[in-house]
Amino acid sequence: MQAGRGTLVGVSLLSMRRPAFVSVFSTILALSAPSFAQVTDAKRASYRAAFEETLRQPDNAEVLLKYAQAAAAAEDYEGAITAYERFLVMDADQPRVKFELGVLYYKLKSYDAARAYFDQARTSGKAGPEVAERASEFIRDIDRRWGPSRLTGEFVAGIRYSDNPASLPTGTLQSYGATVVPNPTFQRRSDFAFIGAASLSHRYDFGRQDSGTLETDFSFYTAKQFQVTAADVMLLDLGVGPRMELIDGPLSGVQLKPFVSGRYITVGNLPTYWAWGAGLEASVPVADKVRASLVVLGQRRDFVDNAAVPFNSQNSGNNGTVAANIRAELTPNLEASLGGNYTRYIAMTGFQSYGEAGVGGSLTWRFEDPAGINGRKWTLAGNAALAFATYDQPDPFIQPGTVRSQTDVNLGLLLSVPLDDRLTLVGQTTYFQRSASINNYSFNSFSSLLGIGWRF
């Protein structure tokens, strides 16, 4: 089912009089994809002309219907809704009009109203098989997404190029305080990889006044290199917790979510570490379309000895993280976020313990389809992050007299091009640079990805 599809197109209504409603609506062509069209000057002009015509002929049903369609094409959904509902005053049993009202309310995320109109359209004796079927599909989608139990998901698959997938340094290395030249086997080289990612989210609405829900989020990520298989990565993440909103007192509007989380990672097709913990997320509206959040997390990491890293378990330890973020909708098509975090990790060995502070931000812009592919808005998102880490003690196996410190710079740019309601073409490029006091840990990498996403 293609959620959100369906609008009236190609209407040619002649000699519109109330007794002729049925014959008039038989001239409406089949339902097709939603407009989502680029609001061009021609559409705006058509919209204005249709509006002016309704002022001259307010009781003309044909004029009213044309205005409703012009308003929808110009993305004035509220205006289109008003016109369609006025139309129903003239004749209440018009299933196609009710279907269109359902689509418009669906776009505005007013799902209760949308479902009511879809149900009326589906059960009308005048409804044709196509209208009834499409209305039923929308109802099933609304019930699945917005009923007490809701499951949504997204999958992405693509090919990524990286000039340093193994995150290897360039130049000499340190070993037991001496400078050595690395074996050619461990020198950086570029490679392609298959990338697969999935996320599943389940929400169960308790139906309480405080909007209480039980949230479960699962994510999966894998990178399978074509040649540098030591850089293969697989990650599993799971988080579960109830979310509630305070509705009384000075903290009204604050959302709280205690949660538990787990993670499993493999590197080079070998188990690397498990992690589990618990935390609390709090968010609060600070202004119109501006929301701030704070997350506190405590976590245990258990590293696993494997063939590549036989003493990996010495890295095991506990960490605590505090992260704050503020997100603002600057315009209907522009959103910005800014955040900071601090992590303290205490490992079994002092030279693997560290403190890290970071700051970052992102900007997301939705804009009209510049290529005229299908009129759906494209999305361009940019992000930048900076992190500073200092370790507690020198590593006696690397450089006994130098404490490791490092600075990370992470830049990214993501372009999303919707192909239809569910499929999206994705292009991404990232740059990462680590500057460290010990060259073993200094590296940079550039990568680019082209893939396709599917959501439900």
C-alpha cells in the first residue's frame, strides 16, 4: 500500500447543478499519486484565479470543486479542506470528495479526521471499487501506524567508497617507545563496501492522559568490504523504555523516558564487544518550535578476546555519558540542531581510560524538486562535530612516556531524493580526521555512499 497516494485529477465538470451530481462525478478520472507537486507560478496563478471565481460564484459547485483542487495543488491544504467540506454541504454523499478530504487530513497528520472521512468514503453506497479499496488501505495504514500498537521501519542498502576503511595511520608508528615502519599489510588502502542498515520502531500507546507509550527501537548496521575484510563491521542496537509527559505543575510539557539499552559489535567478522546499560532522557519545549533534551546514560562494555586482538578484554570497563541537544524549526523547510556531550570511560587498565567532550550541530533543508522528477521535496542535511579526548595514563606498549590525547573532526553531507512515498535515493559523503599525540592513532578518511532506502 502506498500511503498518502490519491487525489482527484483531470476534472471536467460541465453544467454543474445539484440534481446532476452523480453524472458529473463519473467524469472524474482515476485516482493517482498525490500532488506533492512543485508550487510553480502557474499553479499559484491558477489558485488565485480559482479563488477569485469562488468570490464571484460562491454557490457554484463546479467552481468550488475546481478551487479545492487548485488549493491542494498549491499546497494550501486547509483551504482545500474548507472548499471540499463546503461542497459536501451541497451533497453529503460524495465518496470521492470524502476520500480527498481523508487524503488532505492525512497529509496534515490529523489522523482521526482522516480515518473518519476514509471510513465514510469506503462505506458509501456510491463508492466505486477503487475508492473503497484505496480508502481501506489508508485506514489499515492509520491503524497500523497510529493505533495502540504501531510498528514502523526503514531499510537502506548501498555501495560505499572509502579511501581508508580500516582507519589506518600514515607514516611511522610507535612500539614500546621506539619508532617503527609499519608492515605493508597494515598500510592504508582504499576499498568499496556493501552497506546495509535497518531500523525498526515499535510504539505501544497506553491510552493515558499523559500520552504514555512504551517505545522499543532496534537498529542494525553492516559494512562488508570488497577487499579489506579486516574492516568489516556489524552493529546491533536495542533500546526499550516508557515515555510519559508531565501535564500538571511548573514542569508541564516535560517528557521523560527511562530506558535500558544494549549493543553488540563485530569488527573483521570477529566478536568485539557487548555493552548494556540504562539511562534517562528528558525533553522540554523552550519556545515555539524549539525543544531541548538531556540524556544521561550509564553503560558497561565487555570486550571479547579474539584472534585479531587476543587481549581485547583488557579494554572492558564502565562509562557514563551526559548529552544535551536543542532542536529548532527555523522555517517550515529548515531545521537546526546543536548539542554537546561528555563521556567518562573507566577501563580495567588506566591507559585505556579516558574522558571525552564533544560538540556538534546539523542543518536540514527541504527544498523543491530541482530536476522536475516527481515534484516531491528533496532533503539536504549537513552536520559537523568536534571531539576532544585525553587518556589517563601512557600506554607502556606503545609510548611509555606520552599520554594519548586526540582531537576528532567529523563532517557530513546527506542528500535524500524521494522516488515515491516509500522509496528514497540517498547520497552521502563524510570526512573524518583524528589528530593524536601518538601517530599510531592519527588518521583521516573520506567516504561517499550511494544507496536506496525503503520505509514502511
